[in-house]
Amino acid sequence: MARKRVTQIFPFLLPLRKWQRKKFFYAKMRLDGRRYAGKKSEKTFPALVFETSIPMINTNSGFAMKYQFNKVHNLRLAAGTIDGIVIEPGETFSFWQLVRRADRCQKYKEGLHVIDGQTIPAYGGGLCMLSDLLFWMFLHTPLTIVERHGHAALSFPSTTETFPQGVDATVNEGWLDLKVCNETDHAFQITLWFDENRIYGRIGAQNALHIEYSVFNSSVSYRRQGGKVYQTASVCRVETDRNSGRRIERELYSNRCQIAYRLPDTIMIEEEEDKR
């Protein structure tokens, strides 16, 4: 049995713990020697690097739909702090460095958030959809991933079913961030916008890049362990030189997470061996 944290034994200490974590979280960034992106450009960079979109409303969450609509509200607030941001050469993009004060003028609403392995309504819940979108876009650029955390557990099917498995990125202020560093000679710009149903993302550059990126799973497997089902996905990328046609395939990482909802019967689950 996992040892309980102090805040699980004494829940009234949780606000103090969160305040403490956030103070150290941002203090560490001030002292880490990185130069963080913070400037925006009103002009859209002309060269398209990558563009995508995902539906915002998930009807399979098992919770009241109001939390999905609240999530859309939260996403719009957070996206407003990132839309137009430019990542100059040598700069690092940090999700929380930009989003930390998104609710200063208009407050977040309760959305779904995973706490201690359980999905519950919480203030500002749902922002992981934005970090998921950003990470998926970053994978299609030459930006270097500095920090990314996959969800430990997925409580219901995602709205990004057309994406490969294991390309999500969870964020939790004070604990988990999404960071990428621009180690190239190009500046990149993030633009975000919405319609009634979807959130759209675009990464642009001042000049066209000669490398094109394609991200896929080389393998996805499911295994039952301790009564729980876990997914292991190998995330790979092909880099294609548009000028020469040369292709380089790389395995980026292996992602493992618990699947806490019922999978379709067509998916094969490897059963754990009986050790008796």
C-alpha cells in the first residue's frame, strides 16, 4: 500500500502546500538560467510549420456536461495568454510561465481534473486539453522537448482519437509543466483560435523549413497488472528533408499509462501470469 502524503492525512494543509509549491516552482525558473518566451507578435508568421485542431466537448466523460462547457471557458482564458507568443532562438516556452495569471481578470470555472488518481471537478480543470494540443504541435517542429509529463491514468476516452497513443501532456501548476527550448536559428510563433466546437493551433515561422515531421506509434500494447489495465505506446517520428527526400526515423519515447475505462472488445489485453 502506498504511503499517504501529509496533505491526504490532513486535507486542511493542502492550500498551504499548493502555495508553497508554486513559490518554489516559479523561483526555480527564475534561477535556472533559461530565457523564457514572453513576447507576442500581432502579425502572423507567414510560413506554416504545423496546424491542427481537436474537438473540445467530450460526451464520454461520465460527468455532467456543464463541466465540458466550463472547460471551454477555461481553455479560452488560458489560450489568450499564449496566442501570438513568439519563441525566439535560445528561448524556452513554459506553459505555466504564460498561463499562471490567465484568471486574473476573469475567473476559471470548475472543470474536470485528476487528483490522487481520481477525476473530480476542480477550479480551472480541463487545461490539459490545451497542453495536449501544444505538445502535439511541438512534436512536429525542431523544438527540443525539455519537460513533458504523460497522464498517469486516462479515466475516459479522449477526443483526440485520430492522434497516436501516448502523445498527451498533463500540467499541474506547482508540480508539472510543459516546456520546449528553441535551439534552432528560427523564431517560431504559436497561434490559437476557436470555433463553436473545436480549438485550433498553428505554429509558424518567418521562413519555410525544409524538414517535415510525421509522428506515429511503432507499437501499442495493453497488459493487465494487479487488476488494472496499462497501455504502453512507442512514439516515433519520421523527419523528411523536402529538398533531398532523405528520411530519418527516430523513436522519441515510450509512454505508459493506466486505462481506467472499458476498452473495446476488439483490443487484445495481455493477461498477467498467475504466480501461484
